[in-house]
Amino acid sequence: MSTRDRMLDAAAHVMRTRGLARATTKEIAKAAGFSEAALYKHFRDKTDLFLAVLSERTPNALAALLGGLQHRVGQGAVRQTLEVVARAAIDFYCHTFPMAASLFSEPQLLAAHRTALRERNAGPQHVNSALAGYLAAEQDLGRIRPGVDPETAAALLLGACLQHAFLSHFTDQQDDNDSTSRFAASLANTLTDGLI
């Protein structure tokens, strides 16, 4: 296993157990068995580490799916696409919520994290934008009612997925694949009843 991979494994573990706000680069480097200076040879800062953990150490079907949404426009049922997006979003949020939630308890760290994400053209807003873009394209094809606001519809779907992930952690009742799939299907059905 490469040095970078060991650092990412350690970062994922520390961020999941301590939260992003309390995870330090020094602690991550120590958990990986390296110096903090060695860590900075592979990553600019903790935000770089976090983004790498998100893309390489969490279920990331959501990113791949969102990147390919434009190819789904006009293909298959809108409801099916929304169900697939909901399932991927729930998985992603369930894995990342424990890491990111701690950021909100540290206003200065949150501000620095926002700035770092902006510099990298990254952040959670891109998820909503990608889904809203897909819905707008489907609307242009006449597959979604003209009066529907694509941004609001995307926020409704993704907000419900985030709440589902939050509640599963808060109540300590982790969903199994079947119950998560049922929720994603029900969410997609309910939303498309208002869209189509």
C-alpha cells in the first residue's frame, strides 16, 4: 500500500471517529505512521484530505451518477432516475454526515473550509445544481410539467435524503439496503407525482 493510501485510510478513520473539526493533520499523520511534514507532501491541507476521503474512501456512486446525469436526459423514466439518485445520495450522506457535522460547531473552521472549497470549485451545492440541471433538461423535453421549479425539486429530493441520513445516525437505527431502497423508491414516486 502506498504512503498516500495509508494516509487516506488514516484520515478516513480519524474523520469518521472524531469528525472533521476535531481531526488534526498531526493526528492523521500519526495514525498513518508518518510525520505531519510527510502528509503535506501529498495533501495541501485538511480540506484536500477531506475531499480525497470523500472521493476515494466513501461510497461515491453519487459523484459518478451526477457527472453522468446529462446522458440520462430523455432516457428511461424520470422517476427511475430520481430513485437511483436518492439511493446514491442516502448512501453518500450516511457515510459523510458523521465527518462533516462537526464543522458546524466551529465557525472559524467552517469559514475556512468554505473558502477552501470555493477555491477548488467544490462543495455540496454542486449536487443540487447537477440534479436541478437534469430536471431542467427533462422539463425542456416536456417530460416534467412547465410550472415546476427544478431547483426546488432537487432540494426537496436531496434534503429528504440528507434528513434520512441524519435521522439514521441520530436515532442510531442504521438502515439496511432494503429499507433504504424502499425509502428511495417512495421518495421518487412522491416527488414525480408532482413533477409529471
